[in-house]
Amino acid sequence: MTDISNNIIYPSFFKINYEDTKNTFYLESLTLSNLKLWKKSILIDTSNNITVQHKEFSKLIINLKACLTEKLLLVNNSFTNKPLLLGNIFLYYCQYLSQHVFNNPYTIEPFMQNKILKKSFFSFIDNLIDSLYNKEYLDKFIVSNFKNNSEKIVLCTSHLQFNIFIPSTTINFVSDNYTIPESNWNITILIGNTD
């Protein structure tokens, strides 16, 4: 299936209908976040007060980072009409850069080997993870993602979506300059039982 630009449309593995937005790409994690870790890490009393069990929370953060940085599946609209390589978010972003610079998603080595690019790219993930250590941010995150219709916070099997915004940048290659448009990368992870 393709869109009007003849770019490939990949079906959602999680059966989610994503909104079509320019330069917004959706990735689904092939790593499941462990519901037991969530329940051991974040305790919620009958008044919806949230308490963090720090030792268990550290394990949850490691699990979440794996969900965000290991194998992902690009779904919905692609940025190319060619099949993409399955990989982590950095591999997809390198394919995105390659598409803009070389008009194909396969000439990725100049980007994959660029340590500065890789470090700055993964700093987006690290900042996202670091924000979860802020109690106020974490409380808002829990409430916005786990509050049910009866206004109770319930940690249950569900999906979470994390957004990584990458600003526009210019790449100099040989004697040419290429402007890479800003992009949003939304990673959906599933929380479930891993046993």
C-alpha cells in the first residue's frame, strides 16, 4: 500500500490508527515493557497518591530505555517508496537522512559512523528518560496515561507513546548543503505481562 507520494504505508502491528501528519513518523517497539515492573515501581493508593519505589523504578527505567532503543517497526506512512531496514530508531533516522541527501534510504554508513550525530541523537532519548526522574513530570505522565474513566489511576496492560522531536538541520556533504526538515518520531510501546 502507498500514499499519494508513492511512499510505502506500513500497517500497525499493534492495530493502532495513527494520524497522518507531515514529517511525523510512528514506530512500534518490538520489546514489551513489563507490567510487573510498573506495578512494583509505582505504587498508587486509594486517593491516587503516587509513590515511587526507587530500586524497582531503576529496573523500570532500564526496561523503558530498551523499549525505546532496541528493535522498532516503522508503521503508517514512510518517508520513502523503498522498503526500509528493520532496526532501532537511530537506524531509521539514518535512513531518513539518506533519503534526503542521496534520494534513497540505503546510503546510511556516512551517518551511522558519525559519532557526533549518534551521540546527539541518543541525547534525545536520554533526556526523555531523565525527565521521568522528575517527580512532578512522572506524576503527570502517570495520570495522563493511566487514569481510567472513573478517575482512578490503574496500572494495566496498555500502550504508551513517546515523542522525540528532532529540529531541522543542515548537512554538508562534499560541496552541497542539504536541509533536513524537522521531524517527530513517535514510539509506541506495549505494557504487558512478559511471563
